[in-house]
Amino acid sequence: MDARSILGMQAAAPEGVQASSAGDAPAPGGSLCIEARDLWFTYDGRAYVLKGVTLGVRRGAMTMVLGRSGSGKTTLLKTLKGLTRPQRGTVTVLADDRLDDRRAPAHAVAYLPQGLGLVRSLSALDNALTGALSRVGTLRSLARSFPKATLEEAKETIARLGLAHKLYEPVYRLSGGERQRVAIARALMQKPSVILADEFVSQLDPITADEILEMMRAVSREGISLLITTHETHVVARFGDRIVVMRDGGVIHDGPSGSLSEDGMVAILR
């Protein structure tokens, strides 16, 4: 295992703002696939959205980041992915010999935004194939010409997620839960070592949400790490292997499943 990417900068502490006391170092546990240290980020140069955030994403685990709206969850995921650059702190992506994450570090991290980012006019299969663009070469990606093996892999991935009968269906005709599955397939086609998912099931009914999260749990058992943000305490209580709680841009709790009851989560968020 080796460090493949370090994002961010070392800088003086932002004046007039104090870091959260929680999260001074990643808690002990399994090996890490992403390590964030002392992240500070502001969009406008005045109000900090992230305030000294430190955490580690562990391999093969479902880490749930719980927080109210405006707590910094989405900005954290964007920073871990490298979509935003912190004013201070580092994000380190760690390679894993078991997985195909030794290309560009950015490709080892798949990101599922809350809106999923699917192309609604394309089929489920075509959307899944976009996840493989980074590994088929520039010319092939520009021409959207995929090797037969990659095409079959995409079909098998979609089928494994229960959508074999919707391969060629345009995404705009799919239900919310079916779109989530297409987004998962696209992420898996990227061959990531970690998937970051933002408020992944917040707009789904409870039964569909449970089905999707069970699928994500199966993905984690294959060795792919998951970091999922949510504001729903029952989701964290049922599915989280690790619980990270954010408030006002800082980490106020980071511990294993069971370290907070659902009532305790509600209390700490107030």
C-alpha cells in the first residue's frame, strides 16, 4: 500500500476560527484508503465550511457521515474527491494492491452527487459505460468505442444490480431506485477503491432505500470502501459500520457502529 495522491496545501491556521476538538487524528481500525487531515475550506474567503476536519475512510467499510443541512457534508465529499481545494490541510489517496486503483488517484475515488449526474437521454447501459471512459484510452473515449470485454462487463454489472431488463431503457424512464442502481453501476465500472455518495437515498421511499443500501453493503464486502453522507439517523443506525457526525463544519464524533444510539445521534445534532 502506498500513497498515490496528496491534495491540498500546508498553510497557517485560518485566523479567528477554531477547529473542532473531535477528529485530531483518524481513529484506529482497518487500513485506510483515504486520509484527510486538518481540512479547512471556505467559498467566500470569510465563512469556513470545513473547520479542521480530520478523518480516515477504512477499506471495505460503510462509513456514514451524519449531519444537518449546512454542516459541511457535501463540501467534505467534494474535497475528498478533489473537486474543491482546501485552503489548508491534505487529502491522501492510498493505493490497494487488491484493487485496480494504481492509475490516476482521481480514478480510484468514485463520486455520486446527490443528483446522481446521469445523462437522462442515454440508456442505462450507456450511462454505466461512462464510468469506464478513464480506462479505455483517449481516442476510444472520444469516439465512445468500448472494447467488447468492457461492454460485457457493463452489462453484467447492471444485471447484478437487478436491471438486466432495463439495459437499453433511457434513464428518464427509470424510477428513482433504478436510477440509483445505474449510478452504482457507473461507479463500479470506474474500478474504484472507494465510493463517495452524497445523500444517496434521501429521496427514496424507505423500502427502496433499504434495498439500495443492502446493495451498497454487498459492494463493501467486495473490498470497496464507502463514505455515505446522510441526515437520517435510522439509516446510520442500521447500515453504518462507522459513524462520523459533523456539525458547523467540524467532526464532533467519529466512532464504530454502536458508539452512538439513534437517540444519541439526535441529541448530538441539536
